Amino acid sequence: MSIQRQDTPDKGTTPWPVHGDFSCRSMEARIEDPLSPITIPRQQEFTGHAPAPVARTSLGTFFDHTNAPDSTARLPHVQHRLTINGRFLTQNLTGVQRYAREIVSAMDTLLQDEQWNACLKATIIVPSDGTNCLDLRAIRVQPTLGRVGGPMWTQCVLPLMSRGALLSLGNIGPVISSNHVICIHDLNTYLAPESYSAAFRIYYRTILPILAKRAARVVTVSNFSAQMLNEFKLCPLEKITVIPNGHEHIKRWRPERSPYASSLPTGRPFVFVLGSRARHKNVEILFDIARELDALGLDLLVAGAPNRYFSPVAQSVASNVHMLGFVTDDDLAALYQNAFCFAFPSLTEGFGLPALEAMALGCPVIASGCASLPEVCGDAALYVDPKSPQAWLDQIKRLRADPNLAAAMRAEGLRQASRFSWTKSAQLYLNLLMSLFPRPPAWFG
């Protein structure tokens, strides 16, 4: 059953769903100076126009979530070498690091197949402080010596130890490497610069264009992010492959181990919000309606630890707002499962993994109708203008008044989440990486 937004005009055929009047405007920018003002809206503007047409990517079309290529078809009888940038194993777990960990784990499972194992030898290079690694069997773990870490490790140590093709899954890799596949998840430092510290913004807006230009292939996680890479002239669409997140990691979560499974800050239904307190996460739009939610008998639970790279935002003083801070994966599972709904008011996202997790755990999603979120949620979510507090309140009221709508959203959300698979995405990575190696004549037979 599809969840249809009320008062949705006919927009015609578009590359991704356009909900109501809330589609994101195509953007133009100057990016020569990392700190120069950008001639785009600081927040996504909503117009009545559909997004620009999407070009084809290096795999021919954007990712089809339902059909991944046969990863063992016509593999060569030559063993090539792959090096994986393992710096993500030293970093705090956010959506980017989750993506890297799950892709590497899924690749490791695929590489245990004897056909893949015969043609590709993979090693993950890890800084010395990141050796508490994944449980890998086919991919060899190689820690580096010494105490060099951070950007210096990425730019100086990793290139010296790399062999064959290099895969960087966490936005940053060595600029000197050219036989390099790099995943750039988003351009949030361009789209929402006020969310980041000046040093972080300078670093990313200096290094990302160089990496995108020198890499053999650029991967990103959504059609929206692919368009932004093209719009900001970091990378043409024909060089980009879209390989999205998956959902299967939530099957390892154990909500029964969380205190939130049996004890919540109050006994009332709650709207759950997850995300850093960066300004582009737009959590304050929900603080603006906290008292109205209180009148509806709803609390607002906000999870997410502060990040030193983000600019702070104000916090609500309403009595029904509860700031949970850092939560574990088991806590997340319990909160998603017990929530009245999950609210995702971001002004921009590269992908929007929390919305996918919420759907996979049967939680109704109300999301901003912009950036990548309509791609991820499809017809399973209710969409809102992220800059209108009244619009958020209206959709929450609508869901509160209609239990049948909530049940339909849970069912549709489970179906939508099942389309995104770490295994299928890992297969696409392996096929893309194999395309970098010289192909023997048998491949063309």
C-alpha cells in the first residue's frame, strides 16, 4: 500500500519522487576559494519545479536497488590486488563509518567465494590505533607501525603501503593516488557551511575537488549527491557511480538489552529525533512546536552526541523535550521500535541512513521532502517543508489522528527498506573495482 501525500499536484515524470511542492532547486556555485561565499541558498529552497534530469553513471544507470549484478560472472583467472583505506576504523561511528564498516564486511563475505578469492587479493591498511578491527576472513588486516595518524597517515603512510587499486570509503583518501575509487558521501560543507567549523570547512573544500579529479572513479550514495558533485563541478556524472547504504545491520541490534526497552523518560508516546546537533540537521524546527506536541500528549526525544566539527545549536527548554545524548545501537533499536514516529527534519542529507533504519524497524517516518530523502523513503514516508513548523505539526497531527495510516506506513516502510542491501552494494563495488584492472581477452569472448 502506497502512502500518498495530501494535495500532491501532478509533477510528471522525475528522476526521483517529488512530493507536494517540495523539490530541491538545482544549484549553481563558485568553488574556487574554500571560504568564498557560495551563490546558492544556505538552506535548500523549495520550488514547484522538478529536479534536473539525471545523467547516466559509469555503470550505465543509477543503482537499481532490486537487482545487483552477478558478482562472480566471467571473472578472470588472474589475481589482482586491492588495498582498502582503513582509517575509518579509528574514527567515531557516524553514518560514514557505518557505511565503510558494512561495505567492507559484506565484501569480505563475497570474497570468501572461491571464484572471487582466485581473482582478487584484498588487504585493509589500518593505523596502529585502529587494529581493533572487523571480523574479517578473506580480507587481510595490516596495521601500520608508529604513531602517525590522522591526515598525515592518509596522505603519507597509506600511499606507500598501497598495492593495486585503492578503495577509500569515508570521503577522504590520499591525493597522490590515481588508481583510486573514493566514496564522497555528500557536499554538506558546500550546502550547509554554517554547520561546520572553519578549519573543517577549509580542509574539505580544498581536498575534495582534488580527490574527485584524480580518482579513477567516484562513488556516492544517492542520486542527489551525484547531482551535487556535478553541480559544484567536482566531478562529471559519467565518472560517478551511485552505491547506496543497506539496512541489514539492524538485524544485529538487540533492543531487549537497552534500558529504553522497558524504561523511557516518561510513559507518554514520543516523537524520536536522531542526529548531531549541527545546524543543517534542523532539530530546532521541532523545538518550535514542542509545546503543541505536549498538548497532543507527545514527548520529543532527541538522541545524538555533540561533534567538535559542528557548530552548536540552541536547545529547547520545553518540559516535554528530553536530550538523550549518545545512544548505543541497541538503544537505537528500542527507541525506533517504541516511537510514535521518527522525525527527520534535515535541510540536506547525502543519504539519510536513520530514515532507512527507522523504516526497517517498523517506525513511521516523517521527513523533509528534499535532498536525498525522497529517494530513500519513496512512498513510505510523509514529507514536509523543513522550514515550516506548522507543516511539521500538521503531519504529526495527521498521523496521530489516523491509526490506519500509521499501520500502512509501517508496512510500506518495511518493503522500502528491503530494497537497500549491503550485499548488493558490496557486489557493485567489487565489479567497479575489477573494471580498473586490465581485462584479459577471455572477458570479451
